[in-house]
Amino acid sequence: MPAPRTPAGSARERILDTAFRLFYAHGPRGVGVDRVIAESGVAKATLYKHFPSKDDLVLAYLDKVDQAWFGALRAAAREAGDGPRDQLVGMFDALAGACRRDGYHGCAFINTAAESPAGGPVHARTVEHKNVVRAWVTDLARRAGADQPDMLARQLTLLLDGGLAGGVLDGDPAIAEAAKRSARALVDAALGQASQQ
């Protein structure tokens, strides 16, 4: 997943862009602060001025990932049409885009959660992201008329997470299409075929 573009010249943004690239490729645990300093071309004091601890840098990285991924999900949903039913399925087009990128390593939130101690601020941020995405999907499901919007949202977000993981394990772009077809079957089952437009 490429880092979103930021204005050139800002030491903070250079650090964050470098951390984004390295943390996504190797995981936050696999990248030391000294490597971020070396590759961003800033002094150690500059890094610590902007990010007093490595956790602060990891949290900023996760915020940047959140902007990119959640933004892609919402954009794919909007592109599918105005109806929430279509958006519930259309958001899976973001999965196709993510899995096709060079250097794709799966879900940064799941990857980071797997190497972060439960109860810490980094792990809490990964959980928060997943909860926010699920709340958004729940709202779409509610507006689409699902009898159990929470259950449909949980099923669809599990399918998204599985598609993100499958894209890494299989390296097959067909994973995203299979996930989208499965999403359509879940939405049709939850909302009824007859209510389709």
C-alpha cells in the first residue's frame, strides 16, 4: 500500500512517509527507529521532537493507513451508487485495488495488532480502526433495511479481513472477486432478493 502523498520538505512528513513505507513492508517491530532516522534523512533529535516514542510514530503511521484504507473503502462504496445496498457490495472494489498493488502485504492493522501487546496504545488503535469500519458498515446495513445490521456488518467486515489476508497468502487477484461475490450473497440473503433495484 503506497503512502498517501504529503507536502515535501516537512521533516515530520518525511519521517512519517519513511515509517509508512518501512512499517508496512516489515512491520513496526521489524524496523528500528535508527533505520527510520537514516532513511528519512533527519537527526535523531528531530525524530524525537515530532514523535517522543516509537509508539507515537506507530500511532501516526496507523492514522495515515486509516486515512488511506478507510478512504478507499468509502470511495469504492460511493462509486457503486447511491443506494446503501449497492455500497455494501461496492466497497469490496477497494479490496481489489489493494490486493493488486506492488508491495502488498495485507492489512496493516491486523499485521500491527499481531505484533503488539494487547492493552497497549498501538493494539488499542488497531481495534479502534476495526470498530469504526464495522460501525460504518453497520450504518450502511441499517440504511439498506437489514433486520440484523450488526450481524451483516460483522459478516462483511470478516469477509473484508479474510480477503485482505487471502490476497497476501494466495497472491491471486481472483480473491477480491470471490470476496465481492460472497458479499453480494450475504447482502442478498440479509436483505432479500426481491428488494434489489
